[in-house]
Amino acid sequence: MEFSPASQALICPHCRTQEQMELSSNVSERDFAELYNQRWSKQEVKIVKCDNCGAEETLAHKEISTRCPFCGSNTVLKQSEFNSVRPDTVIPFKLDKESATQKCIAWLSKKFFAPKQFKRNINIDNIAGTYNPIWTFDSNTRTTYKGVLGKRVTKTTTVNGKTVTKTEIKYFPVSGTIDCVFDDLYVPGSTAISEKVMNQLKPYDKRSYAQYTDGLLAGFAATNYTVEPLDAWKRAEQRMYAHIRQLIIKRHNADVVQSLNMNVNHMKKSFKYLLLPVYVAATTYKQKLYNLFVNGVHGKISGKAPVSAGKVALVVGIGVVVLVGAVIGIAAAMGMFG
């Protein structure tokens, strides 16, 4: 049986028999101590690796993958058993494969710089639903700080009958305490799909969170995490620090920082392992592969399309002509031509 995004149930692809799934929205966070002890729950899963492009996926133990979602290759996939972190939370697919395919075709057909020959017959060679791993972190922070900030001050004076404007920086000491709450700060758990692409696919609605259950992987794959949770926490901590620093600067309406010492105290820290639904599509043009990534909930797309060198040259040429015309027009208006 396979998970159906449309009905949110397990459906047999042959006889269409349905089995309803009871998805719970009562998601929970992991105690932060687990991040160091790593007493993970064991599950029967396997990693499959594509011989063609090297992409790794995590599948339920009984799943059989015959095609790579990243390159569309039908090459035999290597398999290995392993015990991994069991996902805590998942946002289930709500967009089916056919709808995702149509959105890809519509997106490509609107690309102005795509070659006409490509747009006449857009073909999605392969599309597969895969869950992308994300580490999320929560923390209530209290930060004490002390430093010297500066604000730019503009002064206008008259010197020998001429107006002179000068900008100076006025420094002042600051100190205090600031509280900040971080809820579900996302850190990618894999580089299979870049952080830039995942940001372009946002938003993902937290109201769609569901407790992980193996049935959600039926008919889908999950990219294996390659970023360890402790490494992910270090990245999250850096982002929290940078955000708090900006809040302090904003609080004092400062423009520059001469020095700023911060002591960030984390309280009630927690984390979880989240899976986000992404369709990975592949199309080829002149033997070159182009990947598209589709938000598996609402269909937002990120990706690349073929580019026509002729169209780019035409646009650049028109731009040059317009620029030269504008310069000549300005020059004529100023009387630079006899």
C-alpha cells in the first residue's frame, strides 16, 4: 500500500483498497540531554545509494527503490542496513505526483529565457516524492550584554558662504538584559537539497505537523541526514547569537558596533527531527540534467531551466541600445551637442 496525499490514507495501487491513517498532531520535542547521550530509538530502515549520482535515501525496510529521484537513473541501487534517529515529526505530502508534474511544466513554460524548442515539448523525465531531513531547535534565552555602540550624526555648517555636510559617529556605552524565544529554528539535516532551495520552498505550515509513523513513507523515500544533530545545534546557536545581537543594536537605535560582549544563557532547550515533503523532478535538454524541487504541500517551485544564449544576447543588446539612447538624450538636453 502507498500513502495517498489526496486522501491522507494508505491505498493499494492495484485494487484501490483504502486503509485510513490516524495522524496525530500531538507532536513533542526531544529533551536536550538526548543530543549528547544519543539514545536514539531504533527502527528498521535502510539506505539506498544511486550508482549514477551518489545520492543517498532512507527507505522503510520493506520499500524497494528502482529509480533515483535526483537524476532519474534506473541503475541498481546499493543497499545497507543501519540504525538511525527515528523522525519525531513530519509534514505529510498533500500534493500528488500528477499535480506536482503539471506545476513543473507550467513553471518551465513561463521561463522567458528558456529555448523555444525546449518549451514546445516540455517533458518531465522523472519525479519522485522524498522527505527532506531538518533539525529544529527551541530555546528560551536570556542575554546580558555590555559594550560600546555608535550612531551616525549628520551636521550641516556654513564655511565661507558654502554649505558643508559632515557625518560623524557618536559613541555611547550600553548594557542590559534581553530575553528572546526561539521556536522551531530550522537547520538542514542534509546537503542533498541545498539550504537556499529549501528557503525558496518556504513556508511550511507548523499547523500541518504530525507525529511520524512509518506508513507516511509508503511510496515515498526520505533523504538520509548527513548533518549530525550536535553540529546542527552549533549552527543554530550561531544564528541565535546573530539574531540577539541585531536585537540589541536595534534596541539602542545604533548604526555601528565598536564592542559588544554578550553572555547568552539558554533555558528550556529542546529539539526534534522533522521531515519536510519535497518532490524532486528531473528534465533534460541537450543531454544536460535540470532538477526542479516542489513543495509537497502547496506546490511552490525552485529550480533551474535551460537558457537560450540567443535570447540572452538579444536582451543584452536591447539594453545597450536603450542605455546609449538615454545617454545621448541626456547629453542633448544639456546642450553638449552643437
